[in-house]
Amino acid sequence: MKFHINPLASDILISIYAVATLYLRFKFENTAEVSPINSIVMGVCFVVIIWVLIKLKVLNPNWFGLLKSKKA
């Protein structure tokens, strides 16, 4: 049995995740001397986590209804 999260909850979780990771990155980069390459790698890692969860169909984003779904 696969674990699925409904579209509205997925949208909310992705939004909270994005805001929290941006906050943590800015806070960490201000307190520690972080090079731009390390910052980019950290950002890519955070994005890859969300991308994998979407590809595995754990998160099912609806993008708050902004994108129209393709109908055959």
C-alpha cells in the first residue's frame, strides 16, 4: 500500500517546506561563512527531496489550482 497525501495538503506541506528551508538556509549562511557553491548545493538538495517525493507520488501537488490539468 502506497502512502498518498491529498492535493491541498501536499500544496500546504510544500509551501511550509519551502519557507522553512529558505529560512534555515539564510540563517545558517549568515551565522557561518558559507561559500556560494555550498549554498547552491544545499538548495539543490532541498529541492531534490521534494522532487523525489512528487515523483514517488507521495505528494500530489495541485499548485493551488493555478495550473490547468491536461485532459485527453
